[in-house]
Amino acid sequence: MNEKEWNSLENLMDELIEGQQTLLLKCARRVIPHLTDEDLLQPNDFPELENHSVFRYEEGVLSGLQSMRMALRAWQKNSLS
């Protein structure tokens, strides 16, 4: 994969992750309207979110996207070695 293709892939992953973070915050704010981005770093501090199935699903999607980005970066690093 050349540098231009890699940058396009990185940009796409960043857009997907940012979009999912926005979606997750909107979902959380339907349950607790005053939540901030920082609050989502510790959602277990909010019992209303702890057992909210839609929030947990969206959180899992975000986690999967972040894991994919890390895996792709590791793959790229190893392929350059």
C-alpha cells in the first residue's frame, strides 16, 4: 500500500470513529442530557448507561472501530520493517 492509499485509509478510519463518537454521545444524552465527552470515558459512573442496551451496543461499535485502527497501524508498522 502506498503512502497516498494509507493516508486515505487513515482518514476514513478517523471519520468513522469521529462519527461513531458523535452518535454515542447523542445516544447517551437521550438518557442523561447533561453528559460531556469526558463523561463517556467512564460511563460506568452513570448507572443509567451501565445497563442501557443501545448505548452499550454503540459503545461496542466504537470500540471495534478503534481496535481496527490500532490493528491497521500495527500491520503498517510491521510491513515497513
